[in-house]
Amino acid sequence: MPAVYDLNKINPSTAHRVDAERAKRVERIKFVTDEATFRRAVELYERGKVTQVEEAFGDFTAVVQGTQPYRVSVSGRNFRHSHCTCYVGEKGTLCKHMVALALHAVLNGKPLSAEDNRQQDEVKASDRRETLSEDELVAVKASITEAMKYIKPYRGPSRMWFANQDSLQEGCNRLRAIISDLPVQPQTAALLVNLMNRLEKKLSVSGVDDSNGIVGSFVGELIGLLEEFGRIDPAYIDAFEALCGNDAFGWKESLVRMFDERDIH
């Protein structure tokens, strides 16, 4: 089932909940947008370049002033179902003009908060060190599994390839947000190792087309994070044992080496 964004259906009972719902919708826009496109879209939105906005039956149209005026339309239910008369938009790729209109649909001209502006463009080790409870661990695993659904095979016609790549980007961005909020703990190291193995299977067996390197780049970030875990506490390296064996893409070499050499020094 495609992700549902409902850009325009915000009707909670309190102002606080309105702000929370808007923040969630901005977050969803960020998940499907690469950092450069999101930054350019924010600039267009904040500079008032989204003009002549009209809403009809929950969908939005506007003229976005870029290098020239572009006609843009965005579905209020799923903003990836959008169109723009710019070169990028006419190729079926999510462009900065579409994202700028989506932001306008959610925020209705209000400024973005500091959190709205923050794009999780790479995984980072958090400052947290506590152990997750059993319920928290179950919830994290479920959120990872949900994000993995966006990293899906490409079997459609060529015109759908760009939409498939957008889905890969969204899945990786969702995973970045989840992982960067996890405490540095042995259970987290084990989660990340399991995620690497799942991603390897997705690419080697399930038919995911990563010719743009979206997933591979994300895996490189995971490797760097796990190496950092090993430097923080060598005990975390024990989790790397699950990476030993088949290595379809040469991803695991540095981590397996850390595991093999953990008792030498």
C-alpha cells in the first residue's frame, strides 16, 4: 500500500496537536526528499515563491517562481503524486517546486521550525546510553521493518524507475531517523548488524535496483557507525560475528576484520 500523506487534513482538537500533526507531515515530506532538494524547496517556500495557490477537492495547484514560473500540482493525499512543468518534474522526478508547494499545503505560509528545517542526511551516534526496555526494542524493530518496506524491488516499466528510486530514498531516510535516535548499546549494535544483512539480501536476492547507489551509500554510513561503536566499547564488536561469512558486495570487510582482531591487542 502506498504511503498516505494527507497534507490538508489536520483537524485535531488543540493547538498543540495541530502543531504536532503539522510537524509529522513536514517530517514525511523530508523522508522522501533528498537533502539538496529539500533545502532548495525550503528556500523557495520561505522566500514566498509559492504563489497563486488553489485547493480543490483536497489537491493543490500553484505557480512556483523558479528560474521561470512553473505550474505545479500536488495531491493532498500523497504528495508524491505531483506534477511540475520544470525539466525535472516532467521526467517524473520529485522536484523542489513540488516539495515547496507540499510545504505550503501543510504550513499554509507559516515559518518552519528549527526541527522542521533539520534534515537527517546521515546516521549519527546519539548521546543516549540507556538500555531499551523490551517494549521499546519491539517498537524499534517494528519501525525498522516498516521503513524497509520502502526499499522494494523495481519490476515496473521504465517510466516508474524514478518513483522507485524515490521510494528507496524515503526508506533510507526513515532508517536514518530511527537509527540516529537509538542509544549506543550492544542491543543497538546487534540491530544494525541485522539490518545490514537484511539490506544485503534485499539487493542481492530481492531485485532492488540500487544503480543510483542510494542504499549502498546508506550502508556505508551504517558501517561507519558500527566502527564508531567498536571504538566506543570493544565489547560491541561481538555483534559483528553475524557478519562473518558471505559478503556479496564487500561491505563487511572492515567490520569482520575488527571482529577477527578484537582479542589481539
